[in-house]
Amino acid sequence: MKMNNIISKISNKELTIREFATICGTVDTKVYKEWKILLELLQGKSPRAYANGRTNYILFQEAICELSGGLIVYGGQGNKHPDCYINDLWCETKSYNPDKSDTWTCASSLQASNAGVPKWKKLKEQSDQSAKDFLFERSYDKNDYYCLTGTGKCDTPFEQVKLIFVSKNTLINHLKDDYRKLDLTSLRKIFVK
């Protein structure tokens, strides 16, 4: 299956890792079975690590890349590279809790009371546009896609972990008022069945 066809089949919907691997043609492979065994073992032996989006982040990112059949390539964890590339486009990966109605999508430095928050708040007091520009420059401008993984507070078996692939333009149309969180309820209304 051509890469653009796969992108259209995974975009703007919430699907499980098993459904994702089926679309990518990797569900019946040794690679899929190995990831399933590894992550089910992690869930059984260390449920806190499996459930924590910060702890399980790289494991799920690498699983998604390998299960994509070459569509998604691991990038890195820094400013010079995105988390991954989808068909050579920059993609940011964020965890979310599928039971919640919203999730953080801005840069982690601008969440809660992290390092960039005081400057953002000061800008917001002066001008909403300045605060928005500051936030977008550090969060959204460099990305083309988002891969949201249902791995925040994850107690779901590996095959049932939810994924959402969405373009940046679609994502920003569903951000909450301060642009730091995604309104999942709003986004889900546009999902392709």
C-alpha cells in the first residue's frame, strides 16, 4: 500500500495499535508479536511504568515506528529533530488519557508551572496575541503532524492502546482557549468512521 494511502487511512480517527498495525500490514509479523510480548510483560511486571506517559513514551514511540512498515521513522528527543517523521514530515508525539476530554499538546516547558510558563503568563497579561505567538513558536510551528498515544495513565493491554494521527492544522483548530490543551471532544467530532 502506498504511503499516502496509509496516511489517509490512519488520519483523523482514533484507532488501536492493532488496527494501526493491520493498516500498515505488520499485524501478523514477528515484530508485532515481539512488541506485544515486551509491553505486556512491562505492564505485568511494572504497571506504574507502563501507565506513565513520561516513562512509556520512547517504548511506544519505537513500537509505532517499527509497526508502521517504514511510514514513521524515529527522530529524536530534542530541538534539532522531531519525535518522529511521518513520510519525511515533522511529527510530535504526545500521550493522552482516552477517558479525558482534553490533553496537553503544547511544549512541556509551557505546561502546568514549568520553565516557560512565567514568561508566557507575563506576555498574556500584555497581549493575547504575543502570548499566542510565543506559545506557537515553541510548540506548534515546527510540526506538521501529531501522533497522540493513549498511554497517559495507561492500563489498557498493548493491542488496545489508542492512537490518534492528526495534522497540525487540524489540531490547532481544536485547541482550547489558551492554546495549550487540545479539546479531544471537539476533535473527535470530525473523526472519519
